[in-house]
Amino acid sequence: MSETNYQALLLPILIYFIWWYSNDKGERTGIISKQCEVGEFQFFWSIEKFILTESSETTLVSPPFSVGTSAWRLQLDLKSEADGSYFAIYLKREERDLYPHPINVEYALSFWNSDFKSEKSRKWEVFSFSNGTGRGWPKFAKYQEVLSHTRNNFFELDKLSVGCHMKMCKNIVSTSSMCFARTLLDIDMNIFVWKIERFSALKPNKKMTTQSTAAAGSVLSISVFLSDMPCSEMKINIIPKGKRIRMSTCKVSVLNAHGMVADSVEDTMVFDTNKIWDFPLFLMKKKLLEKKNLYLPQDVLTLKFECTMFLGIAYESIELYKYQINS
């Protein structure tokens, strides 16, 4: 085949490729076509009784919301990375909805203050969403940037507010323009004091065990024992009774002779089946005996437990849709 004939054969293929690329570029990159009128939709999600600490690793998913005949959710992850704890946020299109084609979307995800009057952080991009696909940021914002206050009370609960602003072709958005959703976490709380008598006579590996039941019925079994190491470290094991407790945050304190907190440690555990929570070490028998007048009045060790337990989702719903009237 001559070079002229070869070029003549390639020319229509090249023309078709240029035509296909220029027409399909928007769909592949998520850029909204200039030929369609742009419509907007806003989704606001309030997560109440938020107790998850930096060391927690969990996933929360919003109630599904509709944009025209398409259906969506937000997914919020709390993840620990080498450089800190991060919130990850993703916009996800449902596996099945009534809109049959990929949807090009310009979207922004953000954290807001509790009354949705001002944004704390915001990121945006464009993407073409097919059914079952999602897009977002695995390191959207650091935990401390979103929840930066210092708690005066261990049981102070947060309200986390997340927003999503979407732009797409107006014929997809239809008449709805705004949606509010609410997720209420199921939380159980418990405060109790455990007095361990004749502490100085406690032998290594001899367990002292107690149980405590919280207001909503959550039960924790707690064991205290001394290691057989020369320093006799005091170990604390916590085991949830029943399958309802998915995660717990506890603060354990030693009370002195005046009933004040002398030392304390806080930790969080995500529970699997029959998993034992080996609480962080913070006490040694030698230290307690050296200051027994302060720590062991009448040879009694007094431990205070303050625990919050995450049981799952108590309630979630779409609270309100706001509609626009097309003229």
C-alpha cells in the first residue's frame, strides 16, 4: 500500500476520533455540557450526639436523598493516618435509581457550624457519576480542624454538620433545590465508682471483677489485676456484655483521699465479637503504695469510670425538601 493510500485510510479514522473526543470529553471528565442550562441542589446533613474521638475509626452514611430521579448519599469516614486523624467525605450515587445515564456533576463538600450559617472547610471538583460510583477526599480535613473545641465535660456531645452543593443539567435536578437530613446516634452513658479494698494485699494475676449497667441497659464487665513484673503494673480489662455496643470511649481516674482526680487516662475501642479491651497502662502498685495516704486511704483504691457507648443509629430521616417553582 502506498503512503498516499495509507494516509487516505487513516484520515477518516482521525476525523472520527477528534469528533468523538470533543463530544465525549464532558461525559468522561464530569464537565457539564455548555448546551444545557445548569441547575443547583443543596444537601445538608446533621449528625447529632457525635462522640467519636480521634482514635475512633468508623463510617457513617447519610439517609438517601433524591435529585430529580437520581438518588445519592454522603459517606463520612473517620480514619487514623500516620500524620493524624482525618475525616474522609464521599458523594456516592446509589446502585439503582430511575435516571438511566451517567450524570456530570460539579460538586462541593463542606463542614458547617451547627446551625449551617457558616462553612468551616470546603473542597470541590467535577466528576461523571454512573450508578454505584462515588467520589470525594480520603483526607478531607483533620479531626482537630473540624472539632477544635476543648471539652469541659467528658459527656459533652458534638453536632457535626455536613453540606453538599451540586450543579448539573437543570432537566436532571427537576423542581427540588434543597434537602435537610438528620442522623441521631444511639448513645448510652455510664458513670460509676469502684472501691477496691485491701489493695496492698492484692497478688499478681489475681483478678478483681465487677459489672456496671448503664441507663439504656449496656453492660460492661471490668477486671483489674497486677502484672507479675517487678514493677507490678495495674492492668484494666473491659469486656462488653451483649452485642449492642459497637464502640466505647472510657475515662478511668484514680481518686485521691479528698475525692479529687489524681491521675486519669482516656481510650476508645471498636468492639468485635468477644474482644477484650486492654486499657492503656497508667498505674503501678509501687507508686500507689509510696503515696498510700493520698491514693490508698484505709488501703482502698478508688477508681472512677466515665464511659460513653456507641450502639448504632437511633434515628435517621429526610426532614425537609424545598422545591422551586419553574416559570
